[in-house]
Amino acid sequence: MTATTAPSVRKAPRPRADALRNRERIVTAAREMFVEHGPDVPLDEIARRAGVGNATVYRNFPDRDALVREVVCSVMDRTAEAAELALAETGDAFAALERFVHAAADERISALCPMVSSTFDKHHPDLEASRERVEQLVEEVMGRAKAAGQLRPDVGVGDLMIVVAQLSRPPAGTDCMRGDRFVHRHLQLFLDGLRAPARSVLPGQAVNIRELRDS
């Protein structure tokens, strides 16, 4: 009886470093241009800003939906990383929350929100996973500040994320980039209102994660 040779398992080739850098450049350029001009910016303009050819863009992202989804997921992942940094801090819990809020605003989630609802399937598994990670981490950051008695107890994750999105979105008719100079000033006013003890009674109830998703 002759022994049979087990079939060899071919490993998927790892992406080259230059290919990974090109993909990162495309996503960064797309994020900047989506914020500045919206999701309909021509892909060749994105390629030009990224310093790559059109073929490289289409090799990484077969259509616009794939690129938009990658941009939104990358922004959510960076926001999650900011929350993880806040949780890793061992000092003042509210100061860590403040730093997270300002970092989240810099990601310009608000400018990307319309793309989630109008450009592609907002229930795509990649998007759902990124969203759930952000929500869980933000809840932990807020929970630590509440446990320390520094964050008023009548606010939820939805309250925080909605305000961050709204305050980091420039008013209608104003230049997107010029409006950035007001963002952190107004966020700090909002953060001061989150401190415990509360100075007022909020109308309604805290916005939870489910309500945030349905809004």
C-alpha cells in the first residue's frame, strides 16, 4: 500500500508593504475629500491626492461603496482607539473623557454620517463591527467617569455621540474647514455641562445605543 502525500496548503500571500501604504494613502485622501466635498467626489481626484494611479484605487476598492465603507470604518476604528487610550489612563476620569471627546470630533464623524445613510448598506458586517466596538468603548469611558462621581448620571452614550457629531458639523452655508476653529470651544462648553453635580434637570430620558442607531 503506497502512502499518499498530503496536499500542500498554499498560504495566501501577504500584501506587500508598498501595497499597504498605497491603500492607507487612498483611504486618507478619500476621508479628507469626502469631508471637504461630500461622497460624490471623483475617484480620479482621490487618486491624484493620494499620489497613486486610478488602477491602484480600483485594485483596492472595486467600487465607490467599498471605498466609502472603508473610510467610515477607519474613522470609527480611530475613534475606538481614542476611547481605548482614555480607558488606559489612570488619572482623572473626566479629563480622560474630555480628551476622548475632542479626539472624536477631530475625526469628523459628522461629515461622514450622511454617507452611512445614503451611500451604502449601513448594516454591512464590517460597519456593524466597527460601530459596536465604538459604542462599547464609549460606554466604558462614560461609565468610569460616572463611577467617579464626575459625570452626571442622566446622560447616555447616544447623548454624547449625537452632540459630538452636531457640534463638529459646520453650520449650513459655511466653509467646512473654517468652521473647525469653533468646534473645540463649543465642545468644551458642552463638556462643562456634563459635569456632576448637575445644575439642571434634563427633559426626556438619556439616549441609549438603540435609540442612537435608530435616529
